[in-house]
Amino acid sequence: MKLAVLTSGGDAPGMNAAVRAVVRKGIYNDCQVFGVREGFRGIIDDDIIPLQLGSVADVIQRGGTFLRTARCEEFKTPQGLARAIANLRRREIEAVIVIGGDGSIRGAQALYEGGITAAAIPGTIDNDIPATECTIGFDTAINTASAAIDKIRDTATSHQRTFIVELMGRHSGAIALAAGLAAGAESILVPELPYDLDEVCRRLESGRSRGKLHSIILVAEGVASAYEVAAQLKKRTNQDTRVIVLGHLQRGGSPTAFDRILASRMASEAVDLVLAGKGGKLVAVQNGRYTNVDITSALAQQSSFDIEAFKLAKILSI
Amino acid sequence: MKLAVLTSGGDAPGMNAAVRAVVRKGIYNDCQVFGVREGFRGIIDDDIIPLQLGSVADVIQRGGTFLRTARCEEFKTPQGLARAIANLRRREIEAVIVIGGDGSIRGAQALYEGGITAAAIPGTIDNDIPATECTIGFDTAINTASAAIDKIRDTATSHQRTFIVELMGRHSGAIALAAGLAAGAESILVPELPYDLDEVCRRLESGRSRGKLHSIILVAEGVASAYEVAAQLKKRTNQDTRVIVLGHLQRGGSPTAFDRILASRMASEAVDLVLAGKGGKLVAVQNGRYTNVDITSALAQQSSFDIEAFKLAKILSI
Amino acid sequence: MKLAVLTSGGDAPGMNAAVRAVVRKGIYNDCQVFGVREGFRGIIDDDIIPLQLGSVADVIQRGGTFLRTARCEEFKTPQGLARAIANLRRREIEAVIVIGGDGSIRGAQALYEGGITAAAIPGTIDNDIPATECTIGFDTAINTASAAIDKIRDTATSHQRTFIVELMGRHSGAIALAAGLAAGAESILVPELPYDLDEVCRRLESGRSRGKLHSIILVAEGVASAYEVAAQLKKRTNQDTRVIVLGHLQRGGSPTAFDRILASRMASEAVDLVLAGKGGKLVAVQNGRYTNVDITSALAQQSSFDIEAFKLAKILSI
Amino acid sequence: MKLAVLTSGGDAPGMNAAVRAVVRKGIYNDCQVFGVREGFRGIIDDDIIPLQLGSVADVIQRGGTFLRTARCEEFKTPQGLARAIANLRRREIEAVIVIGGDGSIRGAQALYEGGITAAAIPGTIDNDIPATECTIGFDTAINTASAAIDKIRDTATSHQRTFIVELMGRHSGAIALAAGLAAGAESILVPELPYDLDEVCRRLESGRSRGKLHSIILVAEGVASAYEVAAQLKKRTNQDTRVIVLGHLQRGGSPTAFDRILASRMASEAVDLVLAGKGGKLVAVQNGRYTNVDITSALAQQSSFDIEAFKLAKILSI
């Protein structure tokens, strides 16, 4: 079987480990494996290269994605999709494994509906795909974020200051919640819950009355910019705060062991799927086990927010 | 309620995060919380201190355990146990939360059978408690190990050498398997499987015939010492190898985000258990969810080895 | 001799190592050592605590400063200074060792002129004290910055984007230059040189014509905000860029080996100075050797910019 | 000018940064640059490849050496040297820059005496080249070692144990001294000083009498094996200790900012030397400044041990 692999959307640490596993497990099963460069754009532009065992040597520990990634509007048009499928057919590539987030998973479904055995692997630091308990890159991102907060705390304590740290998460507070629980942040603002600055102020006050003179407030970017929060706090409490926007720092870095293992195992499942001729599937972790779900049903699921963990974070940072 | 917490057995990164969560959630629920120093020995010697909210400030990110730990033979005798229980009663401590491995969990059960509401939290880098999918410290240990292997690979590649790395695991290959999968080790020797040096040699040969001139062989300490493996390889292949024994390096270091969160949540479950008067329980993760099991049934379970992951590690390191 | 130590100004990693060395070397030489909390404010407020050998156990590896730090306007007034000196006299503290930047060194001189044997240790991440080749914290800061740039490069390469990274340095490009040389940044903008956006554009163009599709531009905060630079680049080249402001992340973290050794040795020199009754001195590294200079002459020196290193950074990032 | 670069001897973090700088500065100066693989063996075997600007993209942050390294006995024979020089002449390579330790520097001198414009850059983690204050890789190695000791201390404190840590250094205690000063080790055993186990025991006793129940003893491999030291301590004090041998872990890892800058600047100096036709030179740091010395005089210098730093380490770890 001829099998292609691509990474799409925002890059996530562990994507290289997933590509490596697709290539090696594919070749182990007598596939010819190809790499598509820069996501779906590479199919349209026929930017496709053969990958051997050695092509993925020494990449498991690297951040980013050596196949590169891009957003591609053209692929979303009927013409773009047709051209992509024509290119795959001409090269006799029967199966495509797509690694990426929400939009990338939709792209895999489009290829599948066009007759390609396409499967998707959830790779996004946001952990916002409801059908799976973990996505590749999230564990690395929360370690990067909590290590950054550990550093900020050194300075916050030394100067007895309040810091407001803006983390990624347009629609999801998953990173902010996990990083906040891991780093002991005093307040966490997430898009899934009402934005309650009163409570932040109350917690600042009660901390101060206990003798705690520094504080870390996390805010997911979907809630507000950290600068806005700082301005509002200044107005209410007349307290100066410092702002840090972690931004793209959260995307990079060598993947954690967890993400490398997750990527390797999800890629193995994906290869099994396409070898069995099963397209239109998303690899997932459910109840702690590797499994797969129809992409259509996966994308219909509502995301849920772990309110228990959120309440615990509050109790533990009193 | 008066509630005590202790850490026992080998130290594991995340134990401090667990103690912090017991203290804060306990106080939040109007408990008086005490810390026992140096494990069960501290109960016998009445080395018990009150812990406040501030006692656990700035410990979530620290390795080791500030309550310290020790092995205690006396506690295993009827006299030792009786003395421990008498001390707890005199102080009116009704509940004890024990954080540690196999032996520590047994100790919690002994207290429970003596009338104390004792619950256990699995804290050991070995991940060898069959009743739970994760134990506190394992994630940090495999990150430490795979980061070390990443460094060793720099030198192995530069000099085209074979390295044999000995990892912890007397009865369990869990660390070796996870670190090997994460770091792309060429061979992994674990106590759960027959010790097959022939295959190691075959893999070395086949790698060399593909032009691969370096190799990393992992060996769990329960299989053999890395020095022994090196001597045997030398005999068979006349190839010189280099040996690294990671040893206690795997125990230390700031816990990962995963271990901090796991520790916090398990501790929260444990406090809920003792508040509800439920002793003799082990907090566990099963099917990816927080739950608890009777210690007696937990200890009766057989450990299993993830043979799928092991086979995958082989396929991916060809 | 009664000897006090304080940290002042912005915190810098290694300050704890310096305080530890003052305490231990002081006690070794039969001094009684005191810690002043929150910089010069602590002298004025008599917030002074005795420090023993054990007070500085387990602090050498910690970021920030456990004595805390603050800016203190009152100390700059004759009344404030008089009160500070009166407090020291009442406690019979003859000598004070001040760890901090520019303003803190001036404060040490003020104490010295008031009759106290005061010496200063340069502790600032900015490395902007012309009389010494190194200051405590700089090495850690440039490692933090270059590690961050390594991460950003993962994403820049994966997406073929240009990133603009703002680093600390109001009047000094030392951090930007060192981090840029270490991380291979394509352009570095420093306050010591004219702000030449034309050249940045030329380098972007020439890189692109060589097939290089990503780029990292560093800007010291004293030049312009990274957002401004991004807006100007957009105007000229119509290219979208991403912005990261490292900010206070550069202050925190466990000090590097270099900073711990530098801090320990500088502190040792400072204790020798005050034991010998020599006040008004700044400990320094000159020509690679530990020495000391009169604070008055130190503060008169003009800072110089390492133009050779700057030119080299350009050549190496073609 | 045709210019070749090679890395030889033990690998050291920063060698890649040095090769990158030779290549880019060489090309900037209109040289044609070649890379020799696996040290001097590659000249003899004519394993020489052209290097372009892009050949050294994305290597500055990598440990090890992508040109690989090896020891080569044949090069030390007149026949081997003659063959090497013949190969260089045939390719019209006039200049060779050698990056490595003691033996590699001698090799550069041999090439120079054979008529090649050869210069050497000190690259070794041991910092044992007396003519220069720093060698490439040392700063990374002491950071790796002190970070490892930080981790070991977590466990040592938790269990109140004594650890004996064996560090690299056959003839030089430089790594042990620097890591010991940086990590606050209680005792440091180096080959430059008499091996005095009595003092180690005294320090253990005095620590214990102060209530300090854990201790870290560093031993450079040239003094004794850590296992031997452990056995002797056991005999004298009946105290059990734990042993860690850091070994090749000290060689690997991403170079620190210091080592990347040092490597880049030394390489720049080396290119300047060979462009000026000056062979037989070693690039060095003296009095904190970049300079160069005749290899013959450099190799004649006696190494000295920093006894001041050693005494300070003792005072600070009481």
C-alpha cells in the first residue's frame, strides 16, 4: 500500500514522533510511505516526498514538525479538494494519515468522502477535541506553561507582586486549568465559565489578609487579554500588576515522554486502521484506552469542562 | 477531624504536591492536619507536627518529600503497630493518609485494621501497583530517563558507539519500556520477559548492516546489571560498549505537571474518603478516572505487562 | 563583627547563592550575620533577622531572593539614610554587603559615606555595570532567553514565519546580543546602535532569496516594543510576523552553575573586604579575575558595547 | 582559500556551534569550506565533504558533533600523517581547523609541521588545557553535573543519606570542583590533591553533629571509583552510602549559551588566523580575552588547580 502522512494546523510537540511512527510501522507492514509537506497545501501542490526508515532518525525528540505545516483555504473549496484527490490518485496513494486539530480532522474526512482511506490523529496543544481524552502536544504545553509559572513565582515572591499570565486557549480553558493546578496559581480565568473579576479581587484580598503578598492569576486568551485584566484590577484595587503573555512559547520544545508515547501509539493505531481499509476515523483515547471513532460523530460531540478539577484548583491555592 | 499524612518508602517526585493537597483540602474541610516525619517510624516515635496552609507554600514544585521518608521494620511487628496506634489515639488523630508504594499501602491497611481510618495514595516511580494505571512520580521518572537517553544519544552518535543504560525496576519493566518507547531505544530488556541476548545481538547486527553505527540498549535492574550485559555482549560480538547506571537520578527533580496534577487529585480523593469514614482504601486511576479500591483486593491483583507497547517499541526502533 | 546582607533592585538568579556565601563565610570568620528584608527599606524599618548556617541551607539552587527585594525612595532622602544608619548603629552592625544593580551600588556608597563599612556585589541580569565583566544573573538570563528562542524556532520553522522577540535591556543590548549570538537570531536590535529597520528588511529579503522562510528578530526593550517593530515591518514588507515579549520570565529560574559560582566567589571577596575594613568598594571581575574597585570610580565608567560580537552575530546568521 | 574543519577526541557540547561558525565565517570570507568526518581518520580515508551555509542550519543548539569524532592511532604514525597531508594537497585544502582536546591539538601541530596552515580550538569538557581559561563544553558539563546533584539532593534529603557521585576528570578536578561549588557538595575529592578520607569522615561527623543528616561527596574519576570510596567509608564509619557514576551523561545535551558563544567566537578567531596564514596556533581565552598562542608553548604549560575556589567550597558547605 502507498501511504502518505501530513501535519496540519498549529504545530504541536510530538508531531515528529507521530510521523516517525507512521513511517516505521508503515514500512514494517510493507507500505511505501510518503510525506506531504506543509499540510493539505502540499497535496494540492504535489509537494510529496518518499520517506525511508532513516528519514525519521533522530526526530522523536524534536519540537515542531519537519514536514512543516500551514493553513490552506484552497483545500476547503471543491476545486482544491478535487485537485488534491487527483494528485493522490495519480501517485496511487490510497491512504492518508492527517495529524492536527479540529480543522485538520475535517480535512481528513473530506479526503475520505472523496474516496481516500484517510484517518486522523489528534495533534494540538489545546486538548480541545471532545472525542479524545488526550491530544498530542498538550502534556508538553502544560509542562512548558507550569515551568514558566514556576519561574515567574520566583520573581513574584521576591518582589511581592501580582502577575497576570496569559495562556493559549481561545475556546478552551484546558491549558490554563492544568497549568494552574500544576503550578498552584491563585486564580484561573477560563472561557467556559463567567468572567468574574470580583472573585479574583476577593481572593487577592483574602490572600493578602493571610500575609500572602504575591499572587499568580492565569487567564486563557479566550477570556480577555492579560493587559485588559491588569487594567481592570488596577481600577478596582489600585494594585499594580505585571503581565506575561506566554504565546507561542507554549508550542515549542522537545516533547515530553508522555507526548512521545502518545504520538507513537496513536500513529500505530492509525496505521492499523488504514491497513484494514478503515477510513473516516479519528484515533482517540477513551477511558484511558486507545481506540477510534468516526470523525463525523467525533466532531458532533460537545466539549466539556472539568469543573471538579477547577474547584480543586481553587481549594488548593487558598 | 484530626488527620495525619505521611510519606513512606522510596521518595517519588510529586509527594510534596500530594502532602500539600491533603493539608489544604483537609483544612478547607475544617480538619486539623498533622504531618508525620520519616514515614511510619514517625508515628512510633511520635514525631508528628501540625501543618498549616502556609506549611505547604512553595512545595508543589519540589522533588523529594519535605516530611522525609524511611523504611521502618519495627512498624511491621505487632508491638510497633500497637505503639503507633496508641500514639495516634493519644493525639486523637482519627485518620491517616499514607503516600507510598507497595509496602506503604500494606502499612495503611495495618493501621486500618487497628481501627484508624487510613487510606493510601500510590506514590512510587515504579508504576508497579496493578490496581492503578498511574502512580505519583512515574511520569517524572520516565521524563528524567528519556532526557538522559537523549543526551547519551548525542555522544553515541558522535562516536558511533553502543550504550547500555540501566534503569530502575526490580520486578517491573515499566520505566524501561516507557523510557525506551519515548527515547527510541534499540533494545529494551525487562524482567517480565525472558532475557534474550541473541535478539539484542541480532538487532545490533541488522542495525549495523543498515548503516546505523550506534545503539542504545536499556536494561531494567531486575534483569541484570548493565555491566554484566556489556561483558556478555563483548564476549559474543567483540564490540566495546559504554555503560550508564541512572540509579537514584531517576528519583529526583521537580515533578512534571502530570505528576503534580495526579498527586493533587489523588490527595483530594483520599481526603474525601477519610472524611466519609472510609478506611482501608487505595486511591487509584482506572479507565482514566479517579476512583478507589479496597487495599486488600488491590494487593491481591497481578501486575500485567503492556506487551503491545513493547512490540511497538521494537517496530519503531528498527 | 556584626555584618548584614541585603538584596535590592530587580531580583536576579544567584542572589540566594550570594547571600548563602556571605552568611557562611561570615560565620566561618566569627561574624554574626544578619539578613535585611526587602532591600534598603528593611534597614529603615529595622526588618532585620539573624542568619545561621542552616538559614541558607538548600537555597543555592533557588531563583529570586529569599530576603526579598524592593525599591525604596525614602532611602534616597537624607532623613531615610539617617534613620537607616541609626538603626544599624543601634544594633551595632558595622558592615553591610549590598547585592544589586546600579541603584543598589549607589545605596552601598551612601551607607559607606555615612560611616558604615559597606561593600557592593553586582547582581543584575542586565550585565550593565561597566566596571565588571560579569554580573550575577546575566548568565542565567541569557540561557533562559536562548532556550526560549530555541523553542520559538521550532514553531517558526514549522510554519515558516518570522518572529519578533522582545528581550530585557532598557539601556543595554547585552542580553539581546548574547542571546542572539547563542541562538543564531537573524537580526538583533540594541539601544547602543542606530535603529535600522532597512537592514532588518534587507536581511529578511536576502534570507528569503536563499530559501530561508523563517527568521527570528530580537529587540531589546530600550529600542522599541516588539509590537511596534512588527507594525513597521508589516507596513514595509507586508509580511505578517508573530510577537513574543519574554519579560519577567528572564528574571526567574534556578541559577546556572556559572552564576552560582560567580555569586559565591563575589560574596567571598565582599566578606574579605569588609573584614579588612574596606568599605565603598564594588566587587568586580576584570580581565577574568576577581578584584574590587572604588564604587565612585566604578559608577563614573562608561559602558561599552561589544561591537565585535555584534558583527560576528550578523556574519553567523546569514 | 580551501579550508577544512574537523572535530576529534571526546565529543563536547558546543562543537557543532564551532563548526557552524567556521563554515559561515569562512564562506563570508570567500573560502570554500569542507568538513572532515570522524576526526583525523577522515583525512586519511579522504572522508571529506563540502559544507554550505545551509549545512550548518539548525545545529547551534545540538549536542555532540554532526561531523562525528573518533580516536585515530594511524594518524600518529609518519605514514598516516603523510597520507593525510597528501590527501589535503590533492584536494588543494590549504588550511585545517581542528576542534578537540589535548591530543587533537597535537594533531593540528603535526599537520602544521607538515606544511598545512592548521589551527586548533580547545574543545573538551575537562577544561584541562592550561593555555586557555575556558574550553568548549566545560560550562555545559558543569551545568549538567550540578543539575544532577540538585536532583540527588532531593533524595538524599528525603532519606537522610550520604551519596557519593563520581564525575569525569582523569587528571583534572576542574569539573568536580566547579560542580561541587555550584551544587554545594559537602566534600570534593580531586586528583590534584592528596586523597584524604579522614577529612571526608570528619566533615561527615561534624555535619551530623550539627543535625545535618545527608551529605553529597564528589569524586573525580582520577582519584578513585565512587564504589571504592563507598566501601572505604563503610569500613570506617559503618555508614551506608549510595553511589552514582555520572559518566557519559556529562558529555551530552544542548550546549549552554556560554558554550555556544565561546564556540562561535573561538571559531571566528581560528578563521582569522588561517586567513592570515598563521598556522600552529591554539585559540585561547586569557585574562578574559580571546587570543591565540603557539601550540608548542601551549602544550608545554603546566596546569594549575584553583586552590582558592577549593578552599571556598569547603567553607561554604560546612
